[in-house]
Amino acid sequence: MPNLKTAKKNLRKTKKRTALNKKYKNKIDYLIRKIKKGVKEGAKNLQELLKNLYKAVDKAAKEKVIHKNKASRIKSKMAKLIKNKK
């Protein structure tokens, strides 16, 4: 447990930031799983899922939760997956 006042504050900030980063990453992982499952089952709403994934990935990259190049990789990989399955 931290003793200094600033160390206590840093601990609070870290917990809050960790929770927010986890939320962004979980959203991305969830959407990727939904898209992969949809491709496998032949779902109709893949474009909408892809749009939501783009939104979540761009938001995470903007907030610096993930690197912008990783965001780009995720988006192109999922778009390619959907395109090749059609």
C-alpha cells in the first residue's frame, strides 16, 4: 500500500485507467469474435458489425489504448475476412 499522498493518487488513477483500457480492449475482442462467428455461420449483419468494430478500434487508437498501426491491422484483417467470405 502506498504511503505518500501522490503515490495514493497515482494508484487511484492507474486503477481507473486500467478499467477504461480493459473496457476498450474487451469491446474490440468481443466484436472480432462476433465477426468471425458470423463469417463462419454466414450471418447477414456483417457490415454493421464491421462498422461497429471500426468505431471501437478508432476510439481505442485515439485514446492511445492500442497503437494506430495495430488498429489499422485489425480493421484490414476483418475487412479482408468478410470480403473473402462473400
